[in-house]
Amino acid sequence: MIQFPKDFVWGSATSSYQIEGGATADGRAWSIWDAHAHTPGRTNNNENGDIACDHYHRYKEDVALMAKMGLKAYRFSISWSRIQPDGQGNVNPKGIQFYSDLIDELIANNITPWVTLYHWDLPLALQTEKDGWLNPEIANYFEAYAEICYKNFGDRVKNWITLNESWVVAILGYGEGIFAPGRKSKDEPYKVGHQLLRAHGKAVQLYRNKYQQKQKGQIGITNNGDWREPLTDSKEDIDAAQRSLEFFLGWFADPIYFGDYPKVMRDRVGDRLPKFTDEDRALIKGSSDFFGLNHYTCSYASNVDPNAPISNQVYGNGGIFEDQYVALSSDPKWKLTAMKWAIVPWGCRKLLEWISDRYGNPPIYITENGCALDDVVENGKVTDTLRKEYYESYLAACSKAIDKGVNLQGYFAWSFMDNFEWALGYSKRFGMHYVDYDTLERTPKNSALWLSKAIQDNGFDFSQNDVEI
């Protein structure tokens, strides 16, 4: 029997554009994701989030499902353009009312709200008029938006996350162009990452100076990271795995814990990597009350000779490939999700230990972890056995990390329900609740039933004795 600490936070997570719908309801304006999804060829089958799961109109039904599961916490994001349509001017009272009502509904059901201020849906006006995350002024707009949220919700919200996965915003949005705003560049990701960190720092400073003492909440940031295991025990591959981690997770975590980017990034990126002013450094260093981690998978990492011919198969996730020269690969024995992501629970444990060792054992919350499967409803049930085994094995790995001294304080399963999976549209299902996109009916999957029991027992019998954790 695996048992978790007494006050362990059991939650699930979603994001605004993926579930809410109501894209132009009650004064909401378009975000960059509305524009991206409505641009032909940018998403699977040109699908968009206009309706999504219609959570905007069905939030009470969804909270009832959360309560039925026994969730202790729910992490959701606020649509910036729902409460401040152009991202810089007037506040939309109906948008404020929606989130206020959602928060009240959660609290009435004994579910603690965890609020993400930014999960990729920048108000479109800030992109078209102000150049979005490339503009240093964006930090001031974000700070003002954050204050709207603290003022209106901070009496009830005690857990804030400023930004979700800055790496994705920078690399997929501005490097590879497959996510909004759809730009392709080798330089812009570093500039964007820099402004994201500055915006985070300003929002945290404001909260700490003006609201934290009175509202008694905590504030942090969530970054995404996959584990990188050296392909061989050669020094070159060990260094490559470390380099990959630093280009991926260290890029956004090092400035918060150490006040600057990793040295390997400074050395390799050179003048294309912006420099922090003393003022920026004072804002950013120490600006997270906890370490938020979104984690899904693991790869082997090996060194690539910069002088060797580059094959098309080499993919440098975790930074721009030419800046790091790391090849990623998988073990053919690893099981894969519908995203073709490997299921490697020991990678989760090793990453938690790496974070703990590198950053001084901070409080850690896994703010996303889950898997996509090709789910089907049969006789009113969804038998998603592999997802149940995924949660079970990753949580067992988390428990092992806790036993080794890692300060892991909570776990949020991604996702509460099937939803709009960004460029992949509705083709991938991560949810614990199946959503019929024709009727919008929700059906709990077996994984939801399993997790519900684990939450109730604050642990579970680990049955996968042949799985390495």
C-alpha cells in the first residue's frame, strides 16, 4: 500500500481556451488562439475552441462531477480576454462574474481553487497592437491584469500560478510556429522567454507587496519538463542530457532560483540570449513560493557532433537544436500514449530528484501529468486501463521521490475532461471524463473512478510489480 502525506493536495487541471467555449459570449474578445484556430490549416480539421466543452455554461455540472470524484483541488486558468477584452483597458464585469461564480461553486463543494493567470491565450489586441510577448511593455500589461484578478478573486483564491509552460509559449509559439501566434524564428523564443520571466516577476512582486499579507495566499509559476536520461554512460552523453534539461527546464527555473540563465545557455546562445538588468534580477530571483511542474514523458539524450551531417530525425526538444546539439530517442520497449509519448514513471522520479537537488528542495506541485488515449464509450463506460496504469505508476514514482526526501506536496491529473488539444484539435483525449462533442455529455472513465478511490484512501495498492519506478 502506497500512502501519501496527510496534507497532500489531490487535484485535476484544465485551461480556459481548451474547455470554456463561449468565445464571444458576454463581452469576451478573441485571443491569439481564437485567431490561430480560425486560420485555415493551423489546427486538425480546422477545429477551434468556439464551443469546446461549453464549460462556460456548464460549470456547475462540471464542479458536481469534481465533487463526486472527491477532488480536493481544481486548477483552471482565466481567459485574460474574458475579463479584460483588449488586455489593456476596461474590465468586463460579466467575465469577472463568471470566474467569481465558478470560484464560489468550487468552495461550496469543498474544492480548493488553483488559478493560472496565463495559459497561452493572450488577448488578440495585445498581439496586433503591441507585438505581444516580444514587447518589453507586456510585463506592465500582465501586472495590471494580474491585479484585476487579485482584487476580484484573491479573497477566496489562495493559490496562484502566473504562467503555464513558458517554454511552450516561446518555442512552439515563436520558434516552430505550430502554436499561436504562429511565428518561426531562431531568435524570438529567447526574447519572448525573457519577457515572460519579467512579466512573472512583476506580477509576483505586486502580489507580495500589496496582497499576500492580507489575502494569505501563495504564488508561483509552472514550467514543463521531460526527463533526459543519458543514452550511454559516456561523458558526452551525460553532458548532453544535462544540457538538454538546462535548455528546457533550467531556462525558466534558473533565473527564478539563481538570478540568471544556465551558463551553458549563455555560452552557446551568446548575444541572442537577453541579459537581465539588476532591476529584473531583483524582481525575478526568489519569485516563486513553490515549484510548479508539468511532466509527461522521458527520452534518452545523446551528444551530437556539431560538425556531423544533421539528419531530419534529430529533434532537439528543450531548446533550438543548433544551440544545444542533443539527439533524443526512445527505448522500443516503452509503452506509448496516443501522443506517441513514452510512459516512463522512473523518469518522473528522477526529474523530481533533479529539481530538488538543483534548486534547494523547494515545495513542488505536479500541476499536470496524464496521458492521451484513443478512448471509446462502450455500454456507457470507458475502460481506459492504460491511463489508470499511467496514473498509478507515476504516482508510485512520486511516492518513491517523497520517500527519498523530495518535498512534493501535490498532484494535479491532466485533464479533468477531454478538450480542445491545441493544434491537434479534438483528435486527442487526455480527460478522465469522456466528452461527446456532439451532445457535450460527460462520462467518467475508469481512470476517474480509480483516482477517486486513491484520493479517498490518500493512497492505493500498487499492482504493477513489473514496472520500474
